[in-house]
Amino acid sequence: KQRIRTRILDYAEKIGELQLLQAGLGTEQRFEGIAGPSAATQTAPRLWLDLLLASLAGLLLGYVGAFLAENATDRLNTSSDVAYRLRLTCLGSIPRCHPDAAPLRLDAPGCRQGETYARLCSNIRHAVPGNPEKRLLVASATSGEGRSAVALNLAIRYAQEDHTVILVDADLRHPQIHGLLGITDEKRLQPGLSEYLRGEADFRGIIRETAVPGLYFIPAGQAP
């Protein structure tokens, strides 16, 4: 009986604690429901936005690549490069002509570069106003760029304008101008500039006449 009485008291005490707790919190229990899914909206992929971003990224990469490719080398490929990088004026542009396609000499029948060399001579005169040109040096960075043909045609052009011109082939290792002039006789090529520089010939003895009136030629001479 004592044990039963003790349990009853314990139960009563617990019931009292529950009643106090219920009085403090209230008897009403609330549950908040979860809202159902709304209408479906696509978040990814977004085709037009992705295409736009990809296009912008491609343009940016292309611009950066072109900028790096242009500034990563110091080569001069066009006359605009010369004017921009060296701050020099381009006096003329001679189109490259294959020897088998058209004559290289300005006075040869069928040559299509007469107007080009006339413009070049005019630009040279305007580059030194009041000081007519007396000596012109035609040079190039590497071989095969046409400096011999340009030098010969400039000389022919000035000779056609009633000037007396002496054309000097200063390429002592690989002379080409005598071939463009049609001089094949080795005896007419010596003595030349190299013999004059060594003191083995006088100046008048190295000058050759050509078929162009007013144009004289000094060959390179024997290679040193």
C-alpha cells in the first residue's frame, strides 16, 4: 500500500507540472504548412544570354590576341608600319613583279611600272625641296627584295628626263645590275668598283656606257 501511495503521489506531482507547463504555453498547437510549388521557371541554361556572353568573350580574346601578335614582333610588313614605328614618310610603293611575268626594266616593252617610278621620282624631289638630289642610295634589309631593279629603273627614269646618271652596283658579293642591263661579257665587268677601291683602276676606267642615252654604269668588279 505504501508503494502504491508513493506512485500515486509521483503521478499527481507530474500531472501538476504538466498543468503548469500547459498553462504557460497554451493548449493550442500551431503548425505552419509548406506552400506547394509555384509555376516552373527555367533558371539554366539561358540560351540567348549564354550566346551573348560567349560572343563578347570571343571578341575580347580576339582583340587581345591580335594586340599581342602585332606588338610581339618588330617586323615592318607594310608602309603603314614604317610610318607608325619609324616616324618616316613612305615615298613610294613598288609592286613585286616576277621576272617571267613582265619585264623588270622600265624601258622594256610591256613594262607596267612606268607610272609607279614616275611618282616615286616626283616624291623624292618633293622630299628635298630646293636641294635637287645628286646621290641616291638604294638598299634593303635582305637579298631578293628588288633593290637592283629599283635602282636601275630609277636611273633609267632620271636619264629619260635628260639627266646624266651613273649607276653604281655596290653589291660586291652578289651583283645583279649588269644582268638586268644585258651585259654578259666578263671583259666589260672588269675593272669595276672593287678594283677602284683597291687602287687598281682609275675612276674613268670603270665607267661603262649603256644602251640608255644618258645612263652610265659602274660594275661591281671582281668579288673580294
